Amino acid sequence: MGRSAQERLLKSPLPDYITRVDQVGVEERVARLCSRSIKKSSKIQALKLILSQIDLTTLEGQDTPGKVGQLCQKAMRLHGAWPDIPHVAAVCVYPMMVTVAKKALGESGINVASVATAFPSGMAPMHIKLDEIKMAVGEGADEIDMVISRGNFLQGEYRAVFDEIAMCKEACGNAHLKVILETGELGALDRVRHASTLAMHAGADFIKTSTGKIQPAATLPVTLVMLQAIRDYFYETGRMVGMKPAGGISKAKLAIQYLVMLRETLGDAWLCPDWFRFGASSLANDVLMQIQKQHTGIYQSEDYFSKD
Amino acid sequence: MSTGEPAHKLNYDTRWEYSPAPESADHARIDEQYGLFIGGKFVAPKSGEYFNTINPATEKVLSRVAAANADDVNNAVKVARGAYENVWSKMRPAERGKYIFRIARIIQERSREFAIIESLDGGKPIREARDIDVPLAAAHFFYHAGWADKLDYAFPCRSPSPVGVVGQIIPWNFPLLMAAWKIAPALACGNTVVLKPAETTSLTALKLAEVIRDADLPKGVVNIVTGDGSTGSALVQHNDINKIAFTGSTDVGRLIQHSLAGTGKKYTLELGGKAANIIFADAPIDQAVEGIINAIFFNQGHVCCAGSRLLVQESVADQVVTKLKERMQTLIIGDPLDKNTDIGAINSAAQLERINSYLELGQNEGAEMFQCTTKTPDFGFWCPPTLFTQVAQSHSIVREEVFGPVLAIQTFRTVDEAISKANNTQYGLSGGVWTDKGSKIFNVGKNIRAGVIWANTFNKFDPTSPFGGYKESGVGREGGLHGLSAYLNLD
């Protein structure tokens, strides 16, 4: 264990009291935010912002170098006819595919994100998790998406989870660490809030809802609670932490609702790819379809948008 | 409580602005001029006088409304008496229910038009009119329609019978909803009605008259006379009225109670409030902050049960106030018809003047004022959401009802201190308590002397729930079985 991780362990890991969460109140606030009407130029602006915040993802057992290569092409050129739309923020793959993605993306400015730490279950010994991170970073991954040990967390072994995250952060070196809480397994918003606070104090650069392998994946209420935790952490420390909802966000309309929530919870500084990401595989095409609709007034068939 | 700025601030002045999303008003039909609704049709006032009703967000004239004098009121009461004696009190209760159901359904069908006119005439955001006022108004008719033929079961062995002709006077903050709140139980119980809407917001009551006409309600069962305070006074003093139901200010309520004394007329009064909204340290803070916003800024604070006094436990006071101020910066103020507007226009020039006088008074008495910095439109009547810190129990902004978007914040240390401060007021209409602890909710709820206590929420309404005040907040209850009994004679 290196020096900075030890320093983290020496200080008290968490605030004395983590505020409670009232689920009914959260759902009411979400409903209010979803009633915002986003039209015309504000809609186009939002759609472009969404594209730039996507972590284009493929995490399948049957992934091949060819498939990852195709996805990277898509990441760089979302739509052949529109050169002025932004490219996505990152391509998210398994560690085995980092080399392929890194090569395909070249100097495009698109990051390679790699899941690690025995994704998606996290069921592996610590040294293997750390080796996996080091391997992915060594191959060129710019960002690491780790999963927390939900078993430890749910058993109340908060210290163990804290130490795990701190060690992973250290193993990342210069790569950014996104910490997946797998909120679909946490069972209550109070625990989501607790896990978010814990992850940030342990050194997370981003907190992320889900692996995408468990239902429910990202939801608006869970994301709101995590954004509020980020806000409190910012008030307390002045350090900005990013947010990544992942899984189940495949429609532009829903993605805009996430942006509204982000805007009205954390404000301007977070409205960019550096601090907010969507983990999604099919969202980009729906956003492209909506941009087309805004320009021409009609929806095109999905056959006009490449599926990679 | 320190009022220092937080070390780290968020910026809500964003690069991504919402484009205007105005609800089209084309759908709403407003006549150039409205008469009085007496005997099932619109008639010219005997007074021959009309007054303008304006849109408080633009100061533009929307329509002209008849000003009823004592003769007009007398005429309306006479017609209502005839309809009571000959038709409504004799009708089978199930038939009465049928008409009330029909009114409820037509309100639903025309809900968009009602929402638009409510927003235009009163200044409230279309979102609130659309999602709260109009659906709740329909719900009140639906709820009471169901009771019409079941009164014997509501009050077993007490031979319920109608009281006769009722005079009803309603305020400008929820014009359609208050009309529904008054008319629905009166009709269900077999009474006939003469209703006077508020001077600045007559239009949705007149649109409701159209609904009542289109529902084929027997002529004269509901009559609507528009006008100012003198019209209301003529109604209160009319000899052939059996009951007065009033919602409005405590000052006017006191006058009404005085003039009704000794006449034998029944009355219910729903008056002002100065509710305490109590936030304990163990509350879900982010949801509580949202609850504080809803409690005081809902309908620009033109709410008798508004949570206008915030009592916050000292250990979380700084945190709550910081969050509250930042949350206030995200409120969207402006065109009430815009679907994204959170805070609309103040209802009238007179009310704005009253609110502004309290803002001045608050500062003169030594309190510290914070206001949203959002720019308000150049025309119309506007007051940015405001809060006061450094206030004491003795301050006017703590003791008196402002009826605007103005919150006074105090701290407390113990549960007993919170209860004592909450009760130290001439009012007792509502209150709120925020805590994660169920036992604390019961303890505080039981000990606050107010008609409604909300726990971990605020400003929730339902026709099944009785509503009304302790002390100077009023007499009697509206809604639920309690509200029903106020329109009946019971053995």
C-alpha cells in the first residue's frame, strides 16, 4: 500500500452523520423536474451535450476486436452527414479490449474507459482486482470503472469498502476512477446516499450507478440522491466529483430529464463531459434521430442510423 | 446562526438556458363582458356597473365583470330560495348526486381552458393551475357527489337535513378551487347557493357558471354574483340566508362574525395563518429544503396555510439556509403561462404594496433580508422569493400574515422550544414537521395547536381531509365528513 492510501486510512473516513433520504420526497422532486418543458434551441443544445457526454459501451462476453473497432469508428463519427456534431466522451470496454480501442481511437481525443475489479460481480481477491486495474491502465486506459463489494457494504463492513476504493484509486495512477455502487443491489436510497459519500471520501473521481448487468440499473431518483451527495461533498471539501448514470438510458427524452436534474442540482460547472457521463450503448442513435427531427421536422427510420 | 457565505458555491447561471415554453392561450374563450349568473343565465346587473379584471402579469384588461349591488344580491337570494323550496330540497338525493358528478366531469373535460384562465386572471403558474387547482376542483365535486345519497350513513341516527340558502364568499388565491370547495358540499347536502368570487379573480367562477348551466343544473340552484366587498357585505347581511361560508382574511372574518352575531345564521370561517414549518436535525435535509420551498413559495405564498415561519434546529441551521438560498436561485420567475415557470405574478397591485411594506418593516425591525437575484418582468406585479434571517418572535414578519413569498427563519435547540415557538401565534391553521423519527412526528403533531399538521411534506390537499383553523385561523372545518356536517342540520 502506498503512502497516500495510508494517509487516507489514518483520517476519519466519513462525516459524523450522513443525512437521511426520504423516498417519497425524492420521487416528488423527480416528478417536478421531469415536468420541465425543453423545446427548440434549448433542446438541440441538450441533445448535442448528451452526445458529448456518452460513454459508448460494449461489455459482452462475445465482444471481438472487430466489434470494438467498429464501436470506436462510431464514437469518432456518430453520423456521416453531420461533421459538426460532437463526438462521444469515451468508449467503455473490458480490459482485454483496451489495446484495440486505444489503437482505433488514436488521437481522436476520445478516452478509453475500462471496467475492472472483476466486473460486474466484484467477486475476486483484492490483489487480482488491483492487478486488473494496473493491467488496463498499462494498456492505455484513461478511465477505470470499478465495482464496490456490495456484500461488504451490505454487511456493514464500510471500512473494508473504503479501503478497497482507496487502494483501487492508488492503482489507477493518473487514470480517473469511476466507482460503481450497483445501486440496484443496495435496496434503499439511504444506502445509496451512504455509499456515495463513502466512495467520494475514499477518492472516487466519479460515482456511477450501475454495471448495467443488474435490474434496476440507473433511475432518476437514485441519480438525484447521488447528485445531492456530490453537492454536499463539494460544499464540505470544495472538490468536484463526477456522476455517471449507466444502464437503461436509451431514449433522448429520458437523457434530457437527467440533464435537467443535473442542471438544477449541481449547476453550470457539471454540464460537460468532464463531470457527467451517460453509460449507454443505444442512446446515441435516438439522440441523433431527435436532432434530425429538430432540423427537418420528421423522424427518419432507424435504418438511416448505423448500429454498431 | 451565522449568515456567512458558504466556502464553496455552485453556479446556477448556466450556459444551457431553457427556451420559453408558453402554453397557448388560444384555447381559452373569455367574453368581453360578463353579467351576473342568476336563475341559470347571465343577466345584466341592476346596478348597471361593471369593473375591469386584469392579468396581473401584464396589467392588461382581460374582461369586464358586473358589480352586483344590494338589489342584485337580493334578487339572487330570492331565486336561490325559490330553487331550494321548489326543486333542490325535494329532489331525490341520488338525482342531486348525478348533477354534481356531471359538473365534475365537465370540469375535467375543460380542464385546460380552466387552467389557462386561472393563470391569466390570477397570475399563478400554469403548472400549478394545471396540476393542482383544476384537478383538485374536479376531485371536490366527485367526492361530494358520492355523498349526496349517503348522508344518512355519514351521520347515522342524526336525521341530516339541508340548512337552506347559503351565501359563500371566496378569496383570490385559489379562485376555482375555493368555489368547488364551497359549492360541492353545499349541493350534495341539498342547499342552494349564492356565491361571491373575489374582485380580482372572478373569471373562473364565471366559467364554472357556464359549466353549471351546461350541466343542466336546475335554474337558481347555484347563483354567482360578482363585485367587491360591498357585494359580500350585502350577502352577509341578507335576512333570508341560512348560512355564510367565508374564506379570506382574519380582519374580514372578524367583521362577518360580528355582523352575524345573534342572527341565528350558521357560519364557517376559514381565515389567515402563520404556520411553523419545523426542521429537526435528523430530517432528510435535501427533501426538507424542497418542502420549505413548496411550503412558502407555492402560489407566490398566497396560501393561508403557507409555511411562512421556518423553525430549524440550530445544528443544521447553516446547512439548511445555505441550501435554501442556492435552491431559490434555481426558481424560474416570470410569465405564468410558461410551463417552466415556478413563481408567477403577485395577484394585484394592492397585494404587492402590502408585501413590500412588510419587506421594509422586516428590515427596519433589524432582520436580514435575502432575495433571489433573478430579474423580474418590467410590467405586472412581481416579488422575488424572499427570506429573512436574524428574526425574533416579536418581529412583525413573524407575527403577522404577509400572504406573499416571504419566509421568516428562526432556530431552536429542543423539541419543547420548537413546539412553544410554533404555538406562540394568534393563528393555528397548519404546520409542518420534518424528522426521520416517527415518535417525534407524533409528539410534535399532537402538541401543535393547528388544524393540519404535515409530516415530511407540506401543502397537500385532499377532499376527504377536513381543513380549518384553531384560534384566529377560523371556525369550522371544510372537507371530509366534518365539512359535510357544516352544510347540514343534524339532530
